[in-house]
Amino acid sequence: MKNISFETKTFVLILFILMLGLSMINFIFIQSIKIQTEELLRQEIIYYKRLSKNNIPFEYPDYLKISKNEVSVRNFILFEVDKPNYFYVKKDFFVERIRNKVYLMIYWDFFILLAISLLYYFTVHKMLLKQKRLANSFETILMIFSHKLRNFLSIQKINIELIKSSNLNAAKRIEESCKSLGTDLEGMEKYIKKINLYSENVQEVDLKTFISGFIKTFFTKELVIKDRLKDLKIEVNIYDLEFLVFLLFDNISKYSGKFFLVKNGVFRGKKYLILVNDYGENNSSGLGVGLSVAEMLCKKNNFKIKWRKKESVFVVVIFLGK
């Protein structure tokens, strides 16, 4: 039960309560039909008695038999006694009278359950999912903001020490860190503005075209970019993909040295994206928060991301589903 989402539990509970209510209504309805059928049968017996009393010829229906004594009649049950007459009715008489109405009730119950399910999915369920996505998105924003500020402060601490030692490179480092923080905050601002608009916008994206365009506008420093991209289309939230690529390229831009490789394809029916970069001479690895945020965005779109440092290169692999 721990692995079942809150939305699923809510839906199952609503269906259970609805089915319980419909079952009670159906039981009451069936009982009322049975009582009504019995009353009609009694009225019919009274009618036959009057015909018999007035010596009017008639024939009893096949579902009704009359005997002067209490006897066992095959496939019939005793219904009423009005001595000296014993009235027997066919065993399946009431079942046949109720059956069609029960089928009609089942059809209506199915229609009601289907209508409630669709109503829940298109209203309550989507609202709960949207609320959950918004909560995850704001958590992502807070993590990014915390990550960027910590990086910025750590750089400034180093710069303060350099200024104390009258190192002229300190001013350049401060300028670069401020510019980097400004770029990051600008990306966060775009994400916040479009979070409601794009929270459910899943569409087909050509990965090669998307990433190629991103590479041209993102990287400013000289890097040997090895493009191994192929035509590959995926279903994804377009803005989540944009922010995911922004985070990954941001790490590559900060910590890479001379080259960066990007490759996509299909392996055993699963689509993938691979990013590989080396390390710069004066660059150390970051805190890993950016990759943690990227992992959250991947989970949101049913992707899987893995990363690993191998000798002098850093490798990121994203499985994009089928």
C-alpha cells in the first residue's frame, strides 16, 4: 500500500463508496420489485377465484397450479393457502420477472461508475496531479536557488582571500561569478513564469533539432563539440526538457575543459541521450545539486538519468523511454 499514490487511493475509495451505495439501492429496489410482484400475483389469484366462483371457464397459467391438498409439486413452491385451495407458483417465476430489471440496473450502475471515473480523471485527478507537479516544481526552484547561491558565496570567499593578497585576478573571478549567477537567475525566472502554462504540455519533440539549437545559443567558450545526434522524436514536457538541458549544459560549460560530446540513439528499444565532457585544469567538481534537480525533472517525465565520473571525463546518460 505504501507504493500506491494518494490519487489512486482516493479514486479507489470513491469507487468503493459508490459501489456500496449502489449495492444498497439495488437491494432495496429488488426487494420492492419482489413485493410488488407478489402483490400482483395475489391479485391475479383473487381474480381466478372469482372466475371459479361464478363458474366461468378459464385456464390457469403455466406458472400457477392449484391443489385441494398440500402436496409436493415438482419445480413449484407453495405460495399461498386459502383452504381448501393450495396455490403453487413456479420456482423461477420471481427470478424471470426480476431478471430484466436487474440487467437494466447493472447497465445503469456500469454507466454511473464509468461516468464518475471519467469525471474524476478529467477533474479531480488532473487537479491533484497538477498540484503535485507544481509542488515538485517549486521544490526544484528552491534547490536550484540554494545551489547557485552557495556556489556564488564559495567563489566570493575565495576572491576575498585573493583580494587580501592583492591578486589582480580576483576582480575577473568576481565578474565571471556575477555573470554566471545572473544567467542562472534569468533561467529560473523563465521557469517560474511558464510553470503554470507548461505544467501539462506534453508534445512530440525532435531531439536532434532541439539540442542542436541549444548548443548554438548556449556555449560561449571555445569547446570542441562532437555532435553525434540522430533524428529522434520523444514525447516530453517541452519546458521541462528545456530546463533539463539548461542544467546539464550549465554544468558542462562550467567544468569542461576542451571537449564535449553529445549522442543519442535507440538501444534495445529504449531511446537514450549521452553527454560526455572532460574536466578543465582549474575546475573542480560541483556540489551535485544541479544533477539532483535534473533527476527530479527526469522522474517527472518518466525518464531515468545516470551519471558517473570516469578517469578524466564525466558521463551523463538519460534513458528517454520507448
